[in-house]
Amino acid sequence: MFGAGFCNFSLWWLIPVAMMVLCFFLMRGRKGTMMCGFGSHNQSSHSVNPSDSAMEILDKRYAAGKLDEKEYEKKKIILTWDK
């Protein structure tokens, strides 16, 4: 009933190849984003660089709204304690 004579699709290998090509074109140009292409393309002005000091990182986190004023002041005192 459903033998090889019914659906002799000898080019079956084109489907996986087409899927790989599609994935390649969809994922290209997404360097610097998270896996699977999720994430923003532009770099945030509040992103943390490895060369930033602890105080700069604290300021950026406060500016981004990740810390409230009380927590910011507490951590600022801790960072400037020995200076």
C-alpha cells in the first residue's frame, strides 16, 4: 500500500540540507548575542566591561535601576572604606 513505489522520494536528503542552510542564514550576523540568537544586537550603555573598576560597575548598576538608593549608598561606603 505505502511501499517504495508510492512515494519514491530519492531527494530526501535535500530537506536536512535546506534546514541547515536556513539556520545558517538566520543565525549569521548574530555575533555577540546569546546562544540561539536571543538577546539584543546593540550594546547597552550600561554594559559592564572587564576593565571597569568596582565603583564604575556600581554606578552603572545604579543607573540601570538594578540597585535602589539605599543599597547603592551602602555598597559605595564599603568600596570607599579604605581610601
